[in-house]
Amino acid sequence: MNANSTRNVVVESGGSQVVSHVGLHALGAFADRMGVGDALSGAVGWQGPGVPGHDRGKVLCHAMLMLAGGGECCSDIEFLGSQQRLFGAVCSDSTLYRTFTETLDASAVARAGEAVARIRSLVWTRSAATTGTDPVILDLDASVVEIHSENKEGTAAHYKGGFGFHPMFCFADATGEALAARLRPGNAAPNNAADNLEVLDDAITQLPPDVAVGHRANDDSGEVRRRVVVRSDSAGCSAAFVNGCRSHNIGFQVVARRKTAVSAAVAVANTDDGRWVRALNQDGTPVEPDNDEDKMTMVCDVTDLVDLAAFPDRTRLIVRREPLHPGAQQTLLPDLEYRFWGHYTDQEGDPATLDRLMRAHAHVEDHIGRLKDSGLLRFPFTSFDANAAWLQVVCWGADLVAWFQLLCVSGPLARALPKRMRWQFWHAPARVVRKARSDIVRILDGWPTAPDIVVAYRNIAALT
């Protein structure tokens, strides 16, 4: 029996005709097919003297590939540079650094965002997940990013006792795309209504024109072609925010905060068993009791028991009651048997369905987790503007991956997280051979996802 995990080999440098990152090449080929590089090149442009050695649209595309592959600083671009037979001439880390610190000012980022929005519109017309007449669900949330340096402009102590940034995001629930992101100091309040509305405005500009129409500030409600609903945790629970949503003709679902009047309403409802209906799982099936048949997860509407004069008309308060479990978070009503959780909404529907839709806001944690696995945890620059540009590129890179998974792959890889994509897809090794004046990439024999990679290339070629 041999317990060794490797074979004895002699290792030397100087290999040729071998490439890695074949899956990242597929991602780059998809970006080229969708015109991402050309769109960014035209938007960002070049402000320096002469002709740049590397087109800035191509530089940003390579940066997105680097982030998808697990890179988290400018020097990681060099690992693409060593694969010129796949990626061509890749810029140096110094060029990438100067792109963020000198080229990507606020106006350039705004222009690039408009270019990304145009690409997004093309993607949305090709996917069943984004077409149709169902409401477009947007999820707002903020997340703390720890920074272990006081030399980065805009960092500050945050409410969790650490130090860093506190960016805010808006995601499209159907696809997980980061439609908008705003870099903020660590001490920025999560419940700042102005910040929430600004991020929401940015997200609306990223939606396809036929979806965004009627949802800009003070638009006529008659212009709306497709409903939009925004969800938020308790940070969005303010009259200023929900009234702002109404001015955008956008529906809302926001987690209720604990208040005396709300607790009193829940206490009254808790004594009326006729109010409560059985809660639903995310697949629409009724929630089954864990152990005690008498303690089942239930939902009810308590709108008639609470004063909602500060909220827009048609606002409702939906409350969920579930058996108390160890470690449960704060509840709307102190109780030894149940945990109470609720949300305000202006949407129509029965309480159980609205509760199920609101609880799907938890998807936002997965979306933020993907960003944190793709460059969000590292802000490489001292300048706040450069780090804000880095945040946008992180989001665009994650969106590029989401589009690729949406249009080019199927099965488990279409929902795979960044770590799995890197291990199984992005970094696939291959051999390059020259035949009929063309480079042919032959994926390593036995590579488990080789069929998926080949299918992805076929799907890219089929895009029109």
C-alpha cells in the first residue's frame, strides 16, 4: 500500500504549448461577443498624450477576468499576462494601477456605467429569468468591509466595532446582478434614507429602458410598463424611504422595526387565533411544524391594529409568528413561546404569499457573499475615488459572470459560487496546438467539466 499523495517528479521551468485559465478565456470570449470591451473603451476613452499601449476597455475587461479568477489586487493581473496565447497582450500591474487612479474618475465611471447598462439590456432580452410581465424585484442592503489600514481615504470606525468601509448595494433578485453600489465610510448609517434612495436611483438607470420607464423620480405612474418592487431590511423602514419609493412608482417591502405601537398590535393579534394563516415555504408549500402541532409558523395581517398614517396609502403590516428557537434575533414582541417578525408593504396579496416573498430578501446575503469572494474585501488604493472605481469594477465583473452563467452554461454550474467556478471551470488547463493557421485548445483529458466548457463555447458562438 502506498500512502503518498503525489508522485515523484522533476520540476523545471520553461514549459510551452500549455495554458491555464481556459474557462476565463471563455468568459472573455463571451464579453467580446457581447461588446463589453468596445462599450467600455468608448465610454472611458483616453485622456493622456499620444496613443495608449493598452486600450482602456480591454484593460477593464482583463481586470474583470482577474477578479472572476480570484485576483484581488493589481499585481494579480500578471497571471493573465503569462497566458498571451489566450488573452493576447495584457497590461502590467502599473498600467492597471494608473487606470484606477488616473483614468477612472467619477465622470468616467458614470459613462462606463451607462455602457454596462446597454449591455445589461441585451442580456435581459435573451433570458427567461428577466423577460415576462412579473414584477422586477430589487434588494437593498449594506455590508461592512474591514480595512486594516488608516491610510485609506474615507475609512472610519463602524457600528460593529471595527474599521473600514460600509458600501451599500442594490441587486436584481432574479439574476443576482449588482445593479448599483455606493462606497461609503465605515460610520455611514445603514438606515440613511437619502443613501437608500440614491442607490435605488442608480439601480433604476441600470434597468432596461422598457423596465425603467415610469420609475424615475416624479415620473407619471401612467408611463409604467412593468412593475418594480424594492425590498429592504429594517434599514429601509422609514417614512422618508417608502414615500420616496412611492414617488418612483415603486412598490416596497421593508422589515418592521420594534416600536411600542407595533408590539401592542402584535399582542392583540396573538390572542386572536382566527387571524392567523399557515406560513409558506419558498416553493409555495405550507410550512410543516417541527415537533409541537400546536406551535406552527403562522402569518397574519395586523394593518387594522396599527396607525400607518406616516406611510403611503395602501401600506400594510404583515406579521410572522414562529416557534422561538435558541439564538433567535430580536422580536417585535417579547414572548417565551414565539418569535414575531414583520414587514410593511404596499403590495396586494394574501399575508402568507407576501411573507414568503419578503423572506426571499435573504438572497441578498448570497449576492454580497459572491462580491466578497470576487474582490470586494480588498480595496487596494489610498484614494477614495480609486477605491470607489474598484467597487464598480468588482460589481461589473460579478455581473459579467452572472450573465455568462445565465446564457452560456447550464446545470449546477449555472448556479455555482465563485469558489466552485474557479476550481472546476475558470482555471481548466489545456494544451495549445497550431493547426491550419489557427490555435486549437485541447482541454486536459479527464477534466470533469470539459464538456461544460465546450458547450459554453458553442453557446457563445450562437449569440447574435
